[in-house]
Amino acid sequence: MKRIITVLIMLAVILMVSGCDTAKTDGEHQSTEIISLAVQPSSLEMYAGERRTFQLAATLANGEVRDLTSTPDFTYSSSLDNAVIVESGYIQVNDSILEESIEVVFSSNGRRDTLKIKVSSNPITAFQVTEEGRALVNDASRYDVVVNKSLHLTSEYVPENLVIPAVAFPESYQGALEKMHLRDEAATALEKMFTAAKEEGLELYAISGYRSYSLQDRIFQYQIKRHNGSEEEANRISARPGESEHQTGLAMDISAKSVDFKLNQTFADTAEGQWLAENCAEYGFILRYLKGKEAITGYQYEPWHFRYVGVELAEMIMSEETTLEEFFMNLSTQ
Ligand SMILES: [Zn+2]
């Protein structure tokens, strides 16, 4: 009898415990319910073909935050068919998309969040070929425009809002010379960069900025004469008209008193040249023609030539020690 009572008590205990368990499971189920979903970042500016990381986090009823990014626990859809692929923590924009604004909606357990993506075409594929076989860039006014020996500007292109930045120019410059100009945003960035250098005790001088198609033509003809009529030799150091990024109003050649305001490779060894190479990206500029990259850029090393591309792009390019051309060629593998 005693044994039966013990068994009954044990059964009751088991039932109570399992009953508790059931209640606990229900409670747990409720507490692990997703109450909100958040995608980070919530907006992105991306190039067609570009791949970026993102984070998808679910907040549960019990306050816990769960990372869903690399799990199969969510679905997504985009406002434009086949515009993006989301996989293993990356989001990639289809490389055939031109300028477009896309919304990607992430869902899990009925909760949603939206990532807005502003897509720009890749500058190295955004061109049209003329009857003569020249590739003309579609939009020369972009801050990320690529102009080189393959991608050209028209003879008519003159940037809007050219201004003279409030920076030091060599004393020999009298009046408002064409080459003192830059596009306004690049001019403001240049002013900030020169001010920051000055605070470090370095005096930078702006030597040559905007160059019109016709001035570039005159410079190129002069360089041909200097190189005994060799267009090829002249083209190693000077651009053909339409092929110079000085025509964009986004490039400035910079020098220092210690090298007599000259534009040559000794500038790389000066304190000014070194400071610029290290700090230019913070102001949106890149060192455009790197050492050892002549086969890619088409130009020799030019430690004095700085090109404005905006801070975000400049920081990516300078930290990777790459060229503008390679950056856009390798977008899908970054
Ligand atoms: Zn230059």
C-alpha cells in the first residue's frame, strides 16, 4: 500500500512537473516570438554589380535580439524583379541595372523591414560609342566619373559652378586664370584640405585645376613639339583633348615651395606630398596616378595630381591602394 501511495505521489509529481513544462514551453514560445525586424543599414547607395554586407536583426518578445543575417529564417523581395541577390550576409545589385531606386523588403514571421537602395550605373560601363569609335562618358558631371585614354569627354563639356578656391597659388598667377578653377564642391573640399595641412605647418600650393578642351589641345600640341613630334611620348605625360580629367573640374595639381612649385616626382618625397598621400581621402580626394599602375591608368606616377571623388569613395579607394579604374572593374568582388 505504501508503495502504491509512493508511486501515486511520484506520478502526481511527474504530471505536475510535465504540466509545468507544457506551460513553460508555451511561455517560451510566446517570449521568442519576433516582435520586430531591423535591417542595417536602412538605406544604401550602390553601383550596379556591387556587393555589400548588411545585418538583419530580429527582436524577440523576451527582449533578446537574434541575428538572422546568415540564416534561412527570412525571405526578401525587391520592388524591381531580379534587382538584387541576398546571400550569406551579402546583398548584390544586378549589374545590368542603370539609375534606379529599389526597395528590398525583408520578412520573418510576419514582421518586415525595408532597405532602400539608390543604384548608380558603373562609371566605366556608362558610355556611348560614337561613329568614329570614341567612347564618350554618359554623364561627365558625376563626381565618380572616369575619364582616361579609353573614356572621353566631348569638346563641348564645360562643368557647371566653376569657382576659384580660396587657397594659395604661386605668386606668378595674376588675375583669374582658367586653371585656378574647380567645381564648387571640389573647391570647398580643397580649401578644407589646405587649411588642415596648414595646421600641420605645411604650405600647399594649387598649381593647375580646370582645363578646357581647347587649353588641353594647346598643351598637348606643345608636348608633341617638346617630344620631337612623338604623339606617343607626349601622351605618356599629357592627355589628348577630351581625355584629361582636368576638364571635369575635379582635379588639382598640387605642389610646394620646396620643389619650386614644380610638378614632378620629387614632390612625393616632400613633407607636403607625404601628408597629402596620407590625408587626401579624408577630404574626398584620391591620388589618381599611382606608382606601378601606368598600364592601368595610362599615365606615369603623378604624386601631385589629386582628384575629387567624394569622401566615401576616396576612403575606399585610398585604403585599398587601388586606382579608380580597378575599383570600378572589381566592384562585384569587393
Ligand atoms: Zn594633373
